[in-house]
Amino acid sequence: MTVKIDIELDDTHRAFAEKMVADGRYPSVSSVIQAGIEQMMENDAAPAAPLAGMADEIRRRMELPKDQWIPFEGDTLFSDIRALIRAKKAERQ
């Protein structure tokens, strides 16, 4: 169902919407505005899924035994991780 409403656009937004119609990208200014709202609705829903996945992974890692945690030493963190990776590769060989 569609409902007719009045909206106000500043000159920049009006000119952009009219250009989209003139370029043949949309059939009307209403269609331009509807497409913009659809995009905002998609953007609003999208961030939840990746964040939920990250939260699940963080919870999973928090449940690991403490001996599997990598200690955080700011100055040596990356060299410590590289050493752990080298050790894991050596174990496999």
C-alpha cells in the first residue's frame, strides 16, 4: 500500500533526485526517495549479523583453557604470536 505524503527537500537533494530521474535511473522523484529509504533499512539490519558472529567467536575463545590464551605484552605481542605460529608449524613437520 502506498500513502501520499508531502516532504521538503533542500535544493541540493531536489536537484540530485531530479537528475537521477532525468538520467533514466528512476522513474520519479518518489522512486529515488523510496530507494534511499530501502537502502537505509538494509543498512540498519545488516550490522547485526556480523556483530553477532563476532560476539559468538569472542565467547568461544573466552571459554578456552587459560594455557591456550596468548598473553598480551604490548611491546612483544606480534613477535610472541609469530613464535607460537613457528612452533605450531614445527610440531606438524
